[in-house]
Amino acid sequence: MIKLCHLEQLTIFRQSLQAILANDKELKIVQSWSTSIDITLQLPLLPVDLLFLDMELEGYENNHAENCLEVCKEIRRINPDLKIILHSPYRHMDWLDRFLQVGIHGVISKNAGLSEMIHCLKQISVVPFTTCELTSMQMVQAKKATSRYHNGLPGTMPHFTVREKSVLSLLIKGYTTKEMAASLYLGVKTIETHRKNLMTKT
């Protein structure tokens, strides 16, 4: 079982996630907080595997991402082995590289559904990095934009296999991993591998 701690400013969302996971056999919320002050004081005392971290934290003149980054750095100092998944409200990904350097393990968009969010949280036990479908698409778009910027050109299209093109097409249409697996008659893990390859190539 994955032992989860949750930092989220909105009381209703903290309570909702606790209610949903109350009888879950794979995820257990050990502790939840509303402020980063609480987490830095209590985290060293808790036997937890994963932190689900709200990116909309107050501080730094309302620069939420900057405040969240500082919290991540402090958590890394307190518990270097703790896995961190961000709960992101952002459509752009220009902040991502700095968080990857700190050592986060995933990003889930706040526009993702509850079932997909919980699936992503559980995936962290079997994959090194987890994202929802929307965040995956945002990351692909961000990499393409970066490539065009550095080259000063539209960029050369990467070489995709036939199967990767099929996965990309369904991803753009908004298919979930399970839906892609069913549509292409492939296993979920195979689809996840193709998605990782797409991320690498783009």
C-alpha cells in the first residue's frame, strides 16, 4: 500500500480525496495539510511514500509556482527519498525544468478527472514518472516549442514508428491510456511505453 500525504489549500478537495480513498486498498492518506508550515514541521515524523502537492501555495507575492518550488527543495532536504507529485493548475509548462531538477516524480493537471488522478497516484509504485493525459500533451507541446526556439526554424519532425503515430493520434483526440489500449488491441503497459517514447522523441 502507498502511504500518501497531501498538501492542499482547499478544504473541500482535501476532504473529498480522503472520502474517496477511505476504503481504497492501494492508497492511504496518512496526513493532510493546508499550509507548507505544517508539512515542514510534521513530515519528518511520518512514515510516508508519496506527497501529493498543490502548486497553488501562497507566498512570494502570489508567485505560487515559486513558493511550491521552495517547498519541494525543503522537502528534499527533510526527506530525500520521498516521491513528490504536483497538482498543477497551469496550461503552460515553462516552470517544469526547475522542478525536474529538484526531483519530482509526476505532474497531474487539476483539469484531470478524479479517477484518472487516482490512477496516476497509484502508478508511481510501478513507473518512475507519472502524468495525466492532459499534462502529457502539454509536455509534448512544450518540447516542440523549445526545439523550434533553439533551432530558429519550425524544426525537423522526429521519426515515429507506425504504432507511435497511432498512439499520438489517439492522444491528441483525448483518449485515455486504457481507451488507447482497447482501440489498438494492445496492453496498457505497451501503450505507456509508446507514450514514453513519444515524449523522448519530441
